[in-house]
Amino acid sequence: MRSLDATFSALADPTRRAIVSRLAAGEATVIELAEPFAISLPAISRHLKVLEHAGLIERGRDAQRRPCRLRTEGLADVSAWADHTRRAWEQRFDRLDDYLRELQAPTTPTKAKKHVRKQR
């Protein structure tokens, strides 16, 4: 669960979500990732460290380049959690629908049961 907490914490920041979205299109350098933001390179690097710690990205080394790439398996826990939670809520809503239909169904008078006493 710790990795899921780290993942959600990392994705809670809009800048980090934007970085993840950008990396979904392909790898990029820190400078390329920093372009759309009005923040410093050290600030972008801190965001990348958080994403890396959460297992969402990995940084490589290609000569002088340090490309970052998305680790899709880092999102697998989030996807599994979301699927499980969605299924649980769908089942709850299905049971609620059944119950509401039962309440709205026309009731028929119950036949009085005849109690027959057994003779001893």
C-alpha cells in the first residue's frame, strides 16, 4: 500500500501530472519537461525525484543526455485499485437497485395461513 500512497501523493500535484502526461507521449529531457512551466530547473528536478521515488518515471543516461521516461508499471497499482473500487461500487449500486425495485413492487395481500394443530 505504501507504493500506492506514494503514487497518489506524487500525482496530487498538477505539475507532476502534467509531466506524466508529457512522458506518456515519449521520453524527454529535463529541459524539455521544464519548457511549459514558469519554474526553475531545480524545481523541475525536485518534481522528477518525487515521480521517480513513486516509481512513475525512470531517468536514464545517454551520453550527455539524461532522458526521462514513463514507467507504465508504476501506474498498474493505481489502475488495479481503481478497477477494484469501481467494481465494488457497481456491486453496491446493483444491490441498491434490486432493493429499490423490491420496495416499489406492487404488494399482494398475503394469504392467511391456517394453523393446524396436531392432535395428540
